[in-house]
Amino acid sequence: MDADVIVVGAGLAGLVAATEVVAGGATVLVVEQEPEANLGGQAFWSLGGLFLVDSPEQRRMGIRDSLDLAWQDWIGTAGFDREEDHWPRRWAEAYVTFAATEKRDWLRSKGHRLFPIVGWAERGDGSATGHGNSVPRFHVTWGTGPGVVEPFARLAREAERAGTLRFAWRHRVDAIERSGGRVTGVSGRVLEPSAAPRGTGSSRVETGDFSFSAGSVIVASGGIGGDFARVRSAWPDRLGTPPEFLVRGVPEHVDGRMIEITQAAGGRVINPDRMWHYVEGLRNWDPIWNGHGIRILPGPSSMWFDAAGDRLPAPYLPGYDTLGTLEHLMRGGNPHSWFVLNQSIIRKEFALSGSEQNPDLTGRSWRKVAGRAVGRSAPGPVEAFKRHGEDFVVADDLRTLVAGINRIAGAHPLDLARIETAIAARDRELANDFSKDFQVMGIHNARRARTERLFRTARPRRILDPGEGPLIAVRLNILTRKTLGGLETDLDAQVLGADGNPVPGLFAVGEAAGFGGGGVHGYRSLEGTFLGGCLFSGRAAGRAAAQG
């Protein structure tokens, strides 16, 4: 055998699985089609957000969380309603317990550290038992995505030097081999060497064949978010018609082909119609991969309009209900939507998802982080998008702003009077500390949380107040991101076949397995749970595979 275990994919889930295999006393071969520059995969590009429950960071900020409350939020968000949700629900129970108990300490023992401010993502649909986080739970890694990858990349390199782990870069797996009913290895084509930088497209020129044998194979190859054709094919009717224009939240090589290859080897795919795409996507003015999109992480104060100029109703407000808003917009035939805000809001409330868009956090610079709290400018990457991004319009008055919107709105111009009426009505609601406007109520509620008041939610002020300007409009596009369904697995991450029994020697982790079980999130995510799913499923598979 070439190794005790083969791991297909050198992303976060694959690295965790591989290092757990080594920790269990077995040898591992990591097979990856991309160049070595891509070690860590998609996780490297992330903000490094992690879902934790009742953490010291929460308690220091006066946030009262509990396992019971977190499970209430998860189950209300997931909406499990299928026979196939047996294993996803069991994974969810195990993962939420992990997030409330040993997750933080386990990561910390490997050198991982957290930024001390906890964010409030996916605030929900307005009901206690429905979708959303009841409290802030979004913990950002100190070092963002690279800070999540680093501990496992370091362990992998140490094992590589010790001879217990080997990487096979530029090896594209085309088949999972079986003999006597058991998985015995992988085969495929060797691709020519490539010096392509991380995230960029690499050559697909083939130079030869390969075949590797092992006692077990762990599939850690990611989802379908980089392949628009696969995304559109899996798009469910419940989310309306997919837009003609999409931006990519992941590199193009995130194409899901290994899911189909694993299915051909006997694995069962469930919940392929469940997916997670963002409605706040920007075209990156300085792209790394083709169609590169960046997501805005908005605070609650921007006004949101559809392509026709109608204000989005509650709960389809910034930061509340990602998939609900996506469904609302797609069923309304909206190719895009608009944020309208001002400089005071963008300075306090706009963050951009991704390690490269947060150099202060990624570079672990307290001095640069402190710069976010002074002056009238937004963080540097946000200001750069405001200056260079084709989706941004900036003006000193509303008439000029709407004229600028209409220059880039294509076949969907906005009516000045309709926009002005909606904004003026919202502004009148700010004369008191109470309101009937759901969004204004949400702003007041958010500012009761110390983290939001200090770092993420602007003081309630009139958008049309000249002293808070200039005015800003942002065109929002649909950004592809995560596959929520995938290969069905048991709690050891063993891939299950059509008969419900494990395929001997075959495991799947991370996005390829719907982050656990074939869809641990159900229909929706609470955020900070994608990296966590890679960590948890990779750990489970590595430990189980090491035992043979």
C-alpha cells in the first residue's frame, strides 16, 4: 500500500483529517489536483468565523448563551423535514454540543486564537423558535482564515518531515477503486506542474496516469460553488429562478466533481437541492479568480431596495435571513438589489468577508484594528471598493445618487420619488427611542449588545442628514458559496450506500459531505458553521480511519 489512508483534497477538512490520522498512529497520503500554493483550500480565503456557544468571549461581553438556546436556534434554522435528515440531525446534535464544550479548547491547544469581539450574524426571521441566532455567536479567528488553517498546516508539514504524511500535488482523482466490496485506493491523471498563485486557475494539461492504494479513502474535495452550471442544475424551485448573472465566492476549481466520483463508487448523495448563496455579493475590482465576488457583512442600518425600487419587507433586512431574502428576490424576478446608506453607516457597519479584505485581522495588527474606530473613513478595503468598485455609487444628494444608480441599473431604473418617500419615512421614525418600523426596532435592539454598540451598529441617524454623508448606493449581486447537501455519512464520517450501510473504507468530510451527515445545516446556516463543520467532520473521519 502507498499509505494506510488516502485523503483527497488539501483544504481545511482534508488537513484536519490527515493530521488526525497521523495522531492515531497511521500513515497518510494527501492527493490534491491544485498546486501546492493552495494548501488550506477555501478556508484560507475566509474571514475565519466560528460558531461557539457560551464562550469566554461571549461571557466577557455580557452575552448569555447556552446549549439549549443554541440547539433551539439550530433546529429552528435547519428545518429538518425529510427521512434523509436522520444522519444530518444526529450530526447537528453532536456538532452543537461540540461547539458548546470542547471545540474552543481543542483549537486553542493547537495554537488557534480568537479575536475578542463576538459578532451577531443571521439574526433571524423574527420568531424565537424560527431561523436565526438569538444572541451573537460569530467568533472571528485572530488571523482570519489563514489563522484557522495554520495549526493544521503546521502539523501536516511536521508529519511530512517525519515521513508519516506525503502530499501528491497536481494529481487529479478520476476514480475511487474498489475490490471485494471495499475501497482500496484512487486513480486518475497527473497534471503538469503549475506555478499559478493561490486561488487562480491552473493548467489542466495531463502528463500521465497514477494509481494509489490504501486501506481507507477520505474524500475532502469541497462543494460545487465554483461551477455555475452545477449550481443552476441543483437550484431548487423553492428559491425561485436563479439569476442569469452570478459572482463566485469560491475559486473555479471548487466544482464538486469528486461528489459524483464518490457516488459512482457506491456513496449516496442526499439533499443536493440545499445550498447557501449570499445576496450581498460585490464584483471584486481586484479579482483573484474568474468572476471573483466578495460578500458584504452588513450591519442592520442600510436600507434595502429591490431592482424595482421597493423596500424589502421584514425580515428581509441586512444581516437577518440570507436564504429568505434570496428567495424573496428571486421570486420577484430581481437580478440584483440595492443598499442605500451614508458614510456614517458604511464606516461602522460595513465589513467585507475574506482574509484578503481584512488585512488588520489577518495580519494580527492591533494598531490597525484600532484604526477602525477613529475618523470618518471605513476600513481601507471598504473605501477601496467605494472608490473603484463598479457596484458603488457615491453622491452628495439623493437626486444625484439615483441618477448614478440609473446609469448602471440597466433595464431596471429606479424612481427618485419612490426612493425618497421610503427613506424620508424611515428617517422620521428616528425622532424617538421607539418605533413601529421593524428595521429601526432591530437597530435599537442590536445596540443593546455591547459588541454591536461598540463595533458593528451605527447610532440611529437620518440617512438624508447632510452631516452624515455622502450618500452611498451599492448594487448587490447573488454570490455563490456553499453546498449544504452531499454524501451521506454516519457519525464516524463513513460514507453510506444506497442500502444505508457504510461503504467499507470510504469516508467523506467537509462540504463534500454537507459538512457532516449529508447536510448538518438542513436548509439554512447560522453562520460560523462552515469552517466548524470542516473541523468537526475532519476530526471524526481522521480518528475513525486511523483505527482501520
